[in-house]
Amino acid sequence: MTEEHVADWYPDPMGRHEYRWYDGTEWTERVASHGRESHDPLTDAKQVVVPKAPEKLQRQVAKHQQNAERRGAPGGPPTHVGGGHLLDEPILVVNQKVKLIEVNTEFALYDQSGGQIGAVRQVGQSRFKKVFRFFGSWDQYFTHKYQVVDRNGIVQLALTRPAKFFKSRVIVQDAAGNEVGQIVQQNVFGKIRFNFEVGGVQVGRIQAENWRAWNFSLRDENDREVARITKTFEGVLKTMFTTADNYVLQVHEPLSDPLRQLVYASAVSIDTALKQDARGLGSGGIGDLIDF
């Protein structure tokens, strides 16, 4: 947070609450979740650290590129170089922290060389919600909130997936809590589609390339592919007995906001915000678990 930010509520950089009060100079102990204010002392920002061998991450990237090549889609070596910023990397490897029973979703974000450059953390969960998730798979009936943070724990994006019955939507906010746009599900059968919408106007879309929706093409308003998401697998046992999922996002060219923010938000919301109701139903493709 810099001095140019006025006193206001902002996403909690500690990751323990939805919002924390910034007084115009520094963070305070005032916090708020679910519309209720309380106090919580400042500590170091929580970071999700998931040790990962670089060669394993590179194999995930290689699988992604091979898959794209088989489909005749863009996906070779990146044509541009990221500057180390989470929302500028041409390749983002998204790996979920392995848990046999998941009551709090955590992802680590890596660059293509295997360095962790950020994380996704779930915030604002009450004790009741955690207990309820432990004993059943009712996630679609809850609102879920997440923060995408950089390697220093600084919030870059905030995601909210409201409670749903059939179709999902994800509200994407910037670091200051301003709405960037929404990722809105369009159908429940066949190849799953989502629109990128800003102020109710479509600025792009996500298209699943098969009914199991393991591969996604991300397109701009001119229906030109600007990025691609591939789900990668780490073995049958992990797929059968844990809820962890792993993805590779490749962005083909530098993008401008808000499309850039929506594209990078897609890499993490594919699982954390769109597939939450799939927990406990068994493993399978994303598309057949989102609403079926």
C-alpha cells in the first residue's frame, strides 16, 4: 500500500479477513468479514508455500505445450518475457495444495522456471462454514472469496463466487477492491462456455474444447485466442484420493486491463471459484463437475 491510497477498507493483506482498514498511512487492526467489524493485530502476511521440484513444474509446462501442439493451437515457447510481476508472466503454473479433505482452498503460483511468484488463498470463511464443508459437499450454496497475492503477500486480485444453483459467476476486483469485471457461465450442458463481462458488456470469452473441459481457449472480443489453460495430471492415485488440481496458463501476448486481469483471474477461478461444488463427487473433468 502506498501513500496515494486514501483511508478506506481494502482486501486484508494478511489473508485472514475480507477487509482491513488502511488509515491513509498504514494498516490498522480494524478488520471486517461478512459485514461485521472486529479487531485483529497485524502480523506477517500469510503466504501459501508449496515446495515443488522445478523439473516437475517444467514437465507440466511441457505437457501443456504438447497438448496445444496436438490440437493445432498456439502453445509453443512464449513470444514475450514477463517482468517478474504475477499478472505479466507469459506462463503461470497453478498447483493446488494437496489435501485429502479440503475445507480451505490454497494454490501456489509458479513461473515457468519453477520459482513461486504468488499464491491464492481463501478468506472470510467462518468456523461454521469450515465444519459444514468437512461433513458434506454443499459448496455451491455458499459464497466463496479468494485473494490472489504476489510473492510478498500483496493482494493483486480479489475473487468472489456468489452462491449458485446452476450457473456460476465470478466477480473480479483489483487490489483496491474496485470491480474489474465478471466471468459468467453461459451453459450447463456440452462444452462449457464463460463470458468475460465488463459493465455487462462482453469483452471476451472462455471456451472449453471438449465436454470434459480439461482444456480452455481464452479469447478476446474479436474471438481471437489470447491465452490457453490446460489441466495437468500428477498421477492416478492423486487424482482419485485428493481434491488437488493443477493447471498451466499460457498468455500468448501482453494484454491490457481489464482483459489481462480477467484472463489471469481465470487461471485460478477455473477451480477455486467455478468447481467448488464438485468436491466429494469424485474426480473427472472440470466441465462434467461444474454443474452436473
